[in-house]
Amino acid sequence: MSIDYTQAWHGERDLKTRKRRHVKPRSFRRLIVLALAFCLSDSGWVQGATDAVALKSSGKQVREEPPRREREALELMDGRFVVQSDGTLRDTRRNITWAQSDNGSKINWTNAVAFCSQKGAGWGLPSMDELASLVDTEGPYAYATQCGISKCSVSPRFRLTGTWYWSNQTDGPSRARFMLLIDGDPSATGIGSSNFFRALCVRRS
């Protein structure tokens, strides 16, 4: 029995072609992942992409969040922030009190000011210097603490849902300053901006 090797080769090639047609391209699977992320978060995939671009341009590397036991060990090592019975954090270095959690969703600057003021006497938005004091890109907390879908360089005792935080400082009549808690990058934008922004309150009295 003779074998037509030319026909066999063409048949094998056609079979491989048909198989490839049934494999979803990697880019399509990536699109599905991004779509799910969009549905499951408050435009979280946009924020994650924005944060990634900002970090890539700065040349900094993002470290994965430490496992639960390692994170608990980091918290025990943190002598600066003392958890108090009312759910706040006492900052022993600066002698001020921080809210342990932010407001939890997107917020513009005007509403952020009101949110912190409603907490009571002495509460307000932090200064840029106070926000900068939270960021540690060289120590054990560098890019290690979960903040939304990103990793911030702050104490793991904070419970954060975002990365961009308003300060109490303005930059003209219609702009306010904020800080990226991933790497401490300062910037300013319109006070009406709300996407990705959070309010983390502080009490100085």
C-alpha cells in the first residue's frame, strides 16, 4: 500500500489550522478579565491601569501583597500607629489621630472636606506633609498594603479602598492638591474631580 506523503502533510496542516481557530486569542481572554474587573469594581480596572502607567513611568517596581501571616507580622512590628477602641489610629510620631478607614467610594474635594468635618471637632483633611509622612517606599511597607485593587506604601493598619487622597490644601480657587499613596507622588486637580479619589481624615486635637 502506497502512502501519499503530500496529501498527509496537507491534511496535518489543515488539522492544525482548524485547532487554532477554536483557541481564543490571549488578547480576547484579557478583554474578558478587564470586563469582569469593570463590573466588579468602581471603574477599578481604569484605576489599576492608571496606577500602573504612573509607576511604569517612574521606573518603580510593585511588590505583591504579603501573605496574611506576613501582613499580621508587619502590623505587630508597627509601633507608630496604635489602634484605639474607637477604630482610629493614634500616630505616635506626629501626635495626631487618623481614621483607620477612608470614606469608601469616589468623592470630590468639596464633599471630602464636609465628610471629615462631620466626624466632629478637630477632624479634617490632612495636609500634604501629613499624607507624605504615611508613605514609606523604602521600608517593609513598600508597595505592600492593599488599597483597592492596587498596593500602597503605607502601614497595613490602614484599611484603604483607593490610591489618590485629597489634602486640605488648594492650588488656586478651583483646584486642590492630592497624593498618590502608592509612591507619594503629589499633584493637583479640579475640586470637582471625584473618580479614584478618597478622603482619609485626621484629627489634630
